[in-house]
Amino acid sequence: MRARIRGTEIYFDIEGAGLVPDGGRMVERPPAFVIHGGPGGDHSGFKPGFGPLAGRLQLVYFDHRGQGRSARGDSRLYTLDENVEDMEALRVHLGLGPIVSIGTSYGGMVAMAHAARFPDSVSHLVLIVTAAHAGFNARARAIVAERGSEAQKAVCRQLWAGELDTVEKLRHYYDVMGPMYSRTHDPAAAKASRDRGILSPEALNRAFAPGGFLQSYDLRPELGRITAPTLILAGRHDWICPPEFSEEIHRLIPGSELRIFEESSHAIRADEPQKLIDAIAGFVVYKRRT
């Protein structure tokens, strides 16, 4: 499905019913936006892993502008601020009230900014393996220098130089970096997931290349405006958004909860999938009752 909003076309997909029978009544399941990372990826990496959440939530997946199945356009608009405005416009387009917002990695950055700028639009906020400012780049460089192979160091230099400018180069990057993204890296499963997805190098470079917006963004001054109950999930062994960045977010969002997954790197959904689903579902259900 496609929504024409803000001068572009955003692809979205829905999993799970919004209204379900429960004995002699119909019960609404809360809508949840599932926000993908990258930039340069798409929503397909969450399927089928997040599917079990559809038993409690109506999941709305979508691709950021210029990525996945959404329309391409002026790459100068492939930015965090535009993605935040697109997300809010999609919520309004779908006629939804406050949503459960689930953002992973770059998607967590979008979710944080959206919850700060549109606090009445978010009922619950779940931030997975993310960071609130550009300092994660320097820390990730240091971790790769310490723990990475020569091949991994080489592709990371390409990432921060803006040289991953073709789909083939971007696929090679993920092939090489797979063992750092996931402690349980399965090359065949990772390849199948990538083959199902659509990679968008232009969006990635708009963020990470020299002068890219992820080299200078800082959401920390905004985090105190977030009013939604917030759950922050981090991987102990994450190389690109290390847990200290989640700890910082936890300090800055009033009343937030933090959980660190001890056996996970950046891809908690691959390393500890059931624990991730249980944490999200339990948080949303508990907070609805309290």
C-alpha cells in the first residue's frame, strides 16, 4: 500500500487486525509503527521476526522516503528531519491516534525525534540499539579498529568515506560486517534476508559520507520533551551503537526503562529473538494496564 504525503509516496504494509473478537465484545489492538534502520535499508528485515507482536499490536511497517519501495526523489530531502515529518504525516494519513513507536538503529533516531517533537502522537516508545547523537561514529571507528578484521576495517572506511555507492558494494559491506552485527551470524540466513530487501546506497551516503547528517545530529536537547513511557533495548556487544549510548538515552528520557541484552550485538532480533519480542510485548501490555 502507498500513501501520497508531503510531496512523495511512502510504501507501508500492515500485519495483524486492529479490531478482534474477545468473547461478547470487539477489542482494539493498538497500532504500532515499526521503523527501519540504515539509512539505506527497508522494512523487510523485520519480517517475519516481528510477526509475533501482531498477536498484541497492529503492526504498520513502512519504508523511509528514497528507500525500499517508497518513491525516490531529491536526495537532499533524505534526512532525519524529513523522515520524522513523513512519519507523523503517515500517522495522520492513516487516521490513527497515538501509536506505539518501535524504532531500531537509525529507526530509533527517527522514533526519538518524532516522540520529542510530537509527544501527543506516541503512546509508547521502544528504542532498540540506537544513539542520540553523532558521537556513535567515533566510538564505532574505535571498536572496529580494536575488534575488526582487515576486511572489516576496509569496508568501514568505505562507509565513512561515502564510497558504498552501488548495491553490490553495499551487499559486500553487509557480507563482511555480518559477524560484527550479530553474534549468531548465519551467512545463508543473512543473505536470504538481504536478497528479500531493497538496498538504497544514495540514502546511506546522504547520512554517513563526510558532511552527512548523521555526522552532526544531536537529539539530546530534545529528549526531555518525550512524555511517552519509553523502553530502551541495547546489545552488550553492539559495535555501531554500543550500550553506553542507550545508557545515555536512559538518563535523558524521564522515567525510561533500560534493558541490555547480554548475548547480543546490534542485531538483537537475530541473537536473542524471543527475549526481544517478550520484552516489547510485556512493556506495551504492562504499561497499558498501569
